[in-house]
Amino acid sequence: MKLNGLHHVTAITARARQNVDFYTNVLGLRLVKKTVNQDDVSAYHLFYGDEIGRPGTEVTFFDWPMAGPARPGYPSIAPIALAVTSSDSLRWWQDRFQELGVEHDRPSEVEGRLTLGFRDPEGQRLELVDAEGQETPGRPWDAGPVPAEHAIRGLHHVTLTVGRVEPSERFVREVMGIGDDAVRLRLREDPAGHARQGAGGVHHVAFRTPDQEEQLLWRRRLLEAGAQVTPVIDRFYFTSVYFREPGGNLFEIATDGPGFTADEDLGELGRHLALPPFLEPRRGEIEAGLKPL
């Protein structure tokens, strides 16, 4: 039993239209699903990824217009690191960010990988990482604004900020089996200040498991380790269980399928508001509470 990598990272935006513009027109990701937060149907849930939103390529956002700005500290998940396939691509992105006025840093080497830090318009911290020689989960979206050779190929890693590294490190290594190249996490200790969740911050990170059978085995393993784990929740596009690691960050284990083409053809992904069957009877009410994007 082994986690197969990161599944998605879910963050928070207070400006959904600007969010769509940045992640599609600037970063060149595809809006593969425009749906709602199933626990708060007054909010959009926007999924960005590769051409079909493969697991491991998805950066997603809850749209909460009243959210205040996120405050760094612990527990928190940032930056979100995204993979490109060469140092030439990293330099191409540096020029693109300069041209488009995207706040960014100088490229620097981090743990042996050339890395370019940048921020989205709400201050969400992200990185591009030269992942040459490493397996990446995504394929370029042919209809996007970024040339295929420079396209973002999915999630590379996330960094967890915690008050004390040791309990979190022991949990992710000994319970979750994280520590090889398939699932890349970095842990950072910041005992000085508490984070505040909000716009420009991450809500949770999800890890991949192939199917519900293995997901149930993970749920049992986590319970035996003393974690408080939700029942399996059907999100229609995948099923999920949620729990917190010892440092307080929210984790999810999600199945690879059925995927985003379960209710839309490939060419229609992200064009219309998609609702899972159990919310479809409420479409009129839900659409009335959303601002068109």
C-alpha cells in the first residue's frame, strides 16, 4: 500500500474572476471543472490542471469573497511548487513574469533543483521547479497560451509549516510512508506565530490512492495510528477522507477516479457550471447564489 503522489492542493481566493484569469491566461493551466464547494454551495470550487485535470496536476480554489488575507505562520501549507521540465523553461517563465508584471524572485537552487518563486495577485506563494529527470504527472494543454515545451506539468511538492517538525515528520514517514520520490513534502518549523487561513493561503493538500478499496485500507491505518479521520465522502469526481497531521495541517487522501470527464466531454471541461447528481436538483437555487464568471 503506497500513496502515488500528490492529488491536488486546494487554496482560497476572494476574487474568483481574477483567479481564473491568472491561472489560465498567465500560468496556462486549464479550468477543467467549474463547480461548487459541496460543503458550502454558495461558493465556487474551481479546478485547474492539465488537459484533462489528471490527478497530480490540480490546483483548486474555494471562492470565498468575504475571506480576509491569509497570514503566514503555523500550521500552513506554502509554497505550492509546480513542475516544469528544464532550466530553459524556468528562464522562459522568468521572462514571462517580468513581461506580465507578476511578482517573482530570482531563480535559486533549492535542494539541488533550480527554483523560481512567485506570487499570484492575492499573494498566494508558488514556485516553479526544474524537474528535469523526474517523472511528472501532466501533459500540456494544446489550446493553452503557453508553448508545450514550457507548460507546467503538475504539482512538484508542497511545504508544510509546523510548530515542531519532529511529530509531523514522524507521522508522514512512519504512518503515511512519505519519503521517496513519489510524494515530495518539505517540512519547515516556525514556532513563532500562528497562521490565519484566508485568501492567498492553502486550505488543504490531497494525496493519491488508486481506488476506494485502497482508500479504506488507508483510513483503517490512520485510525489505528490515532488520527481522527472522516468517513469516506463521495465528491463524485473522486472519493475522499480527511484528517489532520500532528502539526495541524489538513490532509486528504483522494481516489484517482472517476475523474472530470465523468459528467462532461473533454471539449466542454470548465465551460459550464457542473454539479454532481446529488446537487443537480438544487441547480436553480445554487446558480442564483453565484456571480457569473
